[in-house]
Amino acid sequence: MTVRDLLAACNVESPDMVSVEHNGTILNRSEFPTVVVREGDVIEFLYFVGGGSLS
């Protein structure tokens, strides 16, 4: 299974807005279709959220 497949299997909404960390390394989006996820790998989906206001 590739990272792209994993995003689809996990029903990640807006995968183009998610960063993926694979075994401690942030992947480039261009790597999603080629990086294979293996048993024991550590995967984190990172969502960057902005907001708030300056007064």
C-alpha cells in the first residue's frame, strides 16, 4: 500500500491539504504515490490550521 492508497483507505478529506510524516520524515506530495507503507512504519497525518485574530 502506498501513502496515497492509505489516504484513500482512511477516507482523508482534502488529501491535498494534508502533510504526511513517514517514520519521522515529512514527505513531498509527489512521493505519496511511490512511498510504500510497511508493517511497523509510523505514519502521521498533519493538518495545519490557521485562524485567530490580532487585536
